[in-house]
Amino acid sequence: MALQTSADDPVPVARISRLIGEWIDRLGGVWVEGQITQLSRRPGAGVVFFTLRDPSQEISLTVTCFRGVFDQVADVVSEGARVVVHGKPEWYAPRGQLSLRAAEIRPVGVGDLLVRLERLKRALAAEGLFAADRKRPLPFLPHRIGLVTGRASAAERDVLENARLRWPAVSFDVRNVAVQGVHAVAQVVEAVRALDADPAVDVIVVARGGGSVEDLLPFSDERLVRTVAQCVTPVVSAIGHEPDSPLLDLVADVRASTPTDAAKRTVPDVNEELTRVTQLGDRARRAMETFLDREERGLANALSRPAMAEPHRVLDAQEERLAELRLRARRSLSHGLDRATDDLRHTLARVRALSPAATLERGYAVLRRPDGTVIRDASAVAPEEELRARLAEGELSVVARGAVSPPA
């Protein structure tokens, strides 16, 4: 039944707390999974206190149990361990505090953890977070490297020393975080996001030394995996040793077997690069020398040919041929003109021989009427008709007396 209250008839806090306790007492026993933090085992005390935290949420629950219950798993359970607890929720009315009275504690075994990790791995792979086409290449020479690692750890020292031995000018932005325990995931995620947001950082390296499967669990956390998948800056994973393979290795752009290997993959070796530059210079020099030698031999062969050795010989031959052709053309033209002159003379002689003027010079005359009509028949001329006579030199005006019979 709902509690009837009003502004004039309020309910005291103690009653509300007592009612909440009554409602919680109706709950039966439940199985709860979480990570142990703030473990308190006071010597001589019969009760053990610890906080059960949800690794994926910022939620925790106070757990109490008798020492006998905890002693059954004390050898395999410590702070940071994942456990499954069977207990009954309890409400402490005077303080208004919820807790869990544990009746049984079971550690989450490595086998169970591996099964869960494999299930998470398949789910993330199905989303394409591990696809090869998402991998980004590392820059050849990063100017600034973001390093996420434990404070004063061997992994930090290995990365810094080996990177600076290979390329002394490289700089680092080191973010020291917890690399195991309940705060590891949140701190690593925060550090990665901060470095990814810094435009001066070219590469992010997440490094940690080796450890057990439980120690490396933060680097298989789904939040961290998704954070790295969303990064714009290339990420190098250097977690543990060669056999270790947290999910961070699969989503990172480059997986390094060790922190030392991460340093080698991130920055080039200045000595190796100088050697490579020297070798390339030698190869270029040899290639140029070979090219010049080949071209010199080709030029020498070309100059040794007669056309190049004595180029004027070709011109002399052409000059002689041109002079011969000019002489032949001159002779041909002269012969043609001579023949044309002779033909013209012969034609002129024939024309003169057949010319009426030549006939007139022999004493003949041409009679014409005043209108220019030539008289060819004597009978066609009337008596006393005036005619004109054309002589070899000049003309005469004559009068016809009549036709005269030709002599017998």
C-alpha cells in the first residue's frame, strides 16, 4: 500500500529508512559479480569488510561477511580480484546505508575470464573494430610521442631510453597512470583521450610490463578498446611480453611485443638512417657515373663516324654534284636556245618568201578599188574605173581603159 503523506502530515526520516529496510528485507539472496576494493581484515575481528565495485560503472556496494566465509578464499582473493558473491541485501536504518551480507564468495577463475574475453573479442570484431583497413600508418619521424604507462616503471624506462638512443631529438609527453587495479581503466582512458586531443602529439604509446591475466585485464576492457578505436592519432600497444595478447593489441594501429619493441617501431634509428642515406648516395653516384660513361662512349662512337670526323666531305660531294647539275642545266638551256634560234630563222625565211611584200619587190602590183577590194578578174573592172595600185614602194592611182587580151 502506498504511503499517505502530505505537507501537513510528513513522514519522519527514521520511518522512511525503516520502511526501506522492510522492503529490502523482502528480497531474497542474490548472486553479484564485481571487483574487490578497500578490503579491510582487522586482526581479531570476526567480520570482514570490503567494497564490491562494478568495473564498467562507477558504482560500488559495501559487503560484509564473517571471517570464516572470507577465509575460505583468502588465499586466492585479494584487493582488485574479480569475485562472485552470494548474499542478502541489508539496510542499516540508523545510517540509511545499503550493504550486502555475503554468505559465499567465489573467485572468478582465469578460465572464466578467458571465456568472457573471447566473447567480448568476437563481439568487437563483428563491429569491425579490429579490421586491418582501420589501421593507420605511423609517421616516419614523430616529433612528439605520447606515452601512457605506470609511474617509474620498467616499461617507461625501456621506451624512453631506447627511443632516445635511436633518435635523440624525439620528445615525449608522459602520462603516468595506474596500470592495474580498479582505477587503471579510467586513468588510461583519460590519458589516451587527452593525448589524442593534443595536435602536437604524433603517436600514442600505451606500455606496461608483463603480468598475469588478471593484471592485464584493464587493457582488455571494452571502454579502453572503444576509446582507442575512436582515436585520430595512431596508437601503439606495448602490453606485457610476446605471449600476452590483450584486446588493446587488436584494436591498436601497431602491436609491439614489448615496450622496447615499441620504441623501435615508433622512431627510426639515426645511425641506420645515416647509413641508409650514405648507401643511397653511393648508389646514386654509381648510377650517375655509369650513365656518364655510357653516354661518353656513345658520343665517342658517334664522333668516330666519317660523317662526324670529316663533315665537309659530304658538303664537298654535294657541291660537286650541284656544280655538275648547274653546268648541265646551262648546256641544256644553251642548246635549247640555239635550236629555237635556228627554227625562228627558218620560219622567218619561209614567211619572207611567202610574204606579198616579196612578190611586190619582184615588180608585181596589187590593184584595189578605193574601198580596199582586191581586183582578181579584169572583166570585173569597168572602163574608166579608178583603181589604186599597191607597189613595193608606195601606191598609184590608175584609170582602167578596158580589158586587154593576154598575149598569145
